[in-house]
Amino acid sequence: MSEDKPVTDIITLTRHVLEEQRKYKDASGDLTLLLNIIQLGCKFVSTNVRKARLLNLVGLAGGAQNVSGEDQKKLDIISNEIFVNALRSSGKVSVMVSEEEEAAIIVEEGLKGKYCVVFDPLDGSSNIDAGVNVGTIFGIYRVLEDSSGNISDVLRPGREMVVAGYCMYGSSANMVISLGNGVNGYTLDNGIGEFILTHPNIKIPPRGKIYSVNEGNSKYWDEVCTEYFHSLKFPPEGKSSYSARYIGSMVADVHRTLLYGGIFAYPSDKKSKNGKLRILYECFPMAFLVEQAGGKAITGTKRVLDVVPESIHSRCPIFLGSKEDVEDVERLYQKHA
Ligand code: AHM
Ligand code: MG
């Protein structure tokens, strides 16, 4: 066999999901189709992130602001439209929540399906002008029994999600997904336009050597955060200190944490009582993935996936990553309770 013979038995994301779904007798194929729509959106965003500078998509979109009062980028708006249009027309979705939409989108009768999708179409977009990695984060709930599909279908604990994932747009587009039975990573092959399984069964190391937090906020931290991060930099004699890595793009910081281990945090502080990151479409999907990879995600005092969001854009503090690292924080919060 010649060495340059191409691999012909490729495991694409769709094939992988189909194989998984075959295990469930009552699987209708709807979830597979929905994930295909999400893949389409991610491929579109990936292409546009790459073309951004050439197409003049970098920069602010005519002074528009999103619901959190942040400037919207042209790419944020485009990415949001791609997902909303594709998901609505799929016929598989009843409710959508996007970081870029003030209200939940309730899909019209006739097009409603049995799923709800929550997403941040372009997370970390303040980094785009510098060419830093950005990403799409998403989570999927099944519409509750007896519900016609409304906001109560998404104001639920994250542990009830059926799928969580993100796509990171970096040197390549990396999709990381969990259907509730482990975590797999796929890399977009631009030549054939398919996500190929490249990181099967991702497991986060039980302890890491990296911490990831915006230390510029440290003057506002509570005593637990102050003590914890100090302990990583000034460990007892004979122990190595942790390395600091903070990209400021949650998808990229969590991706590194999943692969290398360590801890990522966006804590609450005196300025931001609930931290910065949004529960439904930032904290929940990432907490789901980290737990499925063997790690932990807490607010400080409780499991992130047990939080019930009060509103679709509510925020919560988060510490996620290697099990032992997160347990160190948990113990400190218990000690100071
Ligand atoms: P965005 O959704 O407006 O892009 O904000 C979320 C981003 C996350 O990707 C990242 O973890 C965090 O904001 C960084 O915030 P800060 O600049 O305060 O450190
Ligand atoms: Mg975001």
C-alpha cells in the first residue's frame, strides 16, 4: 500500500453522531439534523472569521449595542443571523436564545420542533481585530413534555441539556461536543468541508499547572479568590507555581483547559456581583463539557449545572477545569463560609 494513499474510512461528525444515535431505538434523526444545521452555521462563521479583514467585517456595526450594552461587531450580527435563520427553518426548534437577541425567539407554529437551542454565536468578539481565537458556544434542551415551546423550556438547570458544544475558530476550526456520554473533538477539513474526528474521548487531567483568570480584576476579588490565586503563585516550599494563561476568549481558554488541565475562572467580584459570563449559553455548555470530560465546574459554592437561570441573560460566577484544582477552590469557599 502506498504511503500517500488517502484515508477513505473517515469518521465525520455526522457519521459519529449517527452511530451514537443508532444506540437509541426511538431516535428520530432530528438531533442529527439539528447538529448538521449547527455545523453549517459554524462553517459559515469560520469562513467569515477568516475573511473578516478582507471583507471589511472587522469593527463596529454602526454603533449598535447588544442587550448587555456592549458594542456589537459586524461579525457578531452576521453570525447571529446565520444561526437564527438556519435553526428556524430546520423545523426542529421551538425556542432559541442568543446572546445577541434581547428576547427569546419563539418559532412560529408550523415550523416548531422538539428542541430549544441556546447559543453565543461569536464569543470573544472583542478579540477579533487582533486576530485572536473566537468561538461559537451552544447548548440544546428538549422541549418539556406538555409544553408548546416557550421560555420556561430554557430556564432550566444545565444538567438537563441533551447536547453542549463549542466551535473554536483558530488556526483551524475545532468543534468539541458532548451528547451526554463523553466529549469528542473534530477538526474542520476545509478541503471537503467536513468536521473530522481528531480528538476522541477527551479527558481533562485530574490536576493541571495552569490558571486562567482576568487578574486585572483582582482588587475587586473576595478573600477566597485572593487567597486561592495567591496560593498558586506562592506555593509551599518544594511545590512548583502555576503558569498564567489568559486569552480573554472563553472558548479558547476553556479549550486549552480541557486539553492541558488546570483552572479557568470568571469569579464574582465587588464590581460584578454575578461575574460576567452568561449562564445559559456560556457557563452551562462549558460546565457540561468539562464534567463530561471528568472535570468540575462550580460557582464557588455550588455545581454550575444545578443553577436555575432567572432570566435568559442571567450571569453566574464560574470556576471550571481539573477536578482537583476546582476542589481546592470549593474547599476554600467552605472554609470561609
Ligand atoms: P462576549 O460574549 O461579549 O465576547 O464576552 C465574553 C468574553 C469571554 O469569551 C471571556 O471569557 C470574557 O468575556 C473575558 O472578559 P474580560 O475581558 O472581562 O476578562
Ligand atoms: Mg459571549
